[in-house]
Amino acid sequence: MEISTILICASIVIATFLFMEFVAWFTHKYIMHGFLWVWHQSHHKKHKHKLEKNDLFAVVFSLPSISLIYYSTLIYYSPYLLSAGIGIFGYGAFYFVFHDVIVHQRIKWRPKKRSKYLNRMINAHYIHHKKHSKEGCEAFGFLYAPKKYKIQKIK
């Protein structure tokens, strides 16, 4: 593979990864807190079980990545489509580690030393979960948290 193709593919992976944050924000705000609240509401309620109806979104969101990787490797080789599939997969992996492991502790692990940014992301997600209804929530992103979600030090 030529270096130019490698650079284009790397750019596609990064661009797709970054674009997925917008897709996640849009989907979370307008679909999960919209007409598919029937799935997502399970995520805003306290429960003891390991799985929730909201986990169906992970299955649905994995389909484009699986399809692109499958098609571009087994049906018609395309390093560019493969790169897009890898970008989507990468975002899903980061989402899983941040959302399910670090924030919601589905696997009991949290980094001992956390950056200010990671603390801000966690705080934004907790602010989002203060509401248990589909209306009135804020902080719909997953990997981007504006500075307004900085944890305020109590004096």
C-alpha cells in the first residue's frame, strides 16, 4: 500500500471517529431522548440487573461498523470503507470504556489519576443523569464536555 493511501486511510479513521461524536450527540438528544425513549429510559433508572433495554443501541450502532468492515474486506476490497468502519469501531470502543466502565462501573475499574478533562466528562454525564425523564436533560455528548461542566471546588 502506498504511503499516500495510508495517510488518507488514517485521516478517514480520525475524521470518522470525530464525526461519530456528533452522531452520538445528535442520536442521544433527538432519538434516545425522543421517539426511542422506550429503550433509553432504562438507562436513567436505578436497577440491579446487568443489562438494560438501552443496550440495544450498542447492537444497532455496531451494525454500520460491522457492515463496512465485512463488505470492504470480504466482498469488495476498499481500504477507505475499511477505514470508516475502523473509525466507527474505535469510537464505540472509547464509548464503552468511558461510559460503561469508567462512568457507570459495569466493570469495576476507574483510573486512579484522572485528568481535569476526564473529571469534566464524568461530571457532565452525572449531570445528564440527574434527570430521570426524557425532557430537561443536558450534556448529550460522550467524549466532549464543555468547560461549564468543570467540577467546582468547594471552599
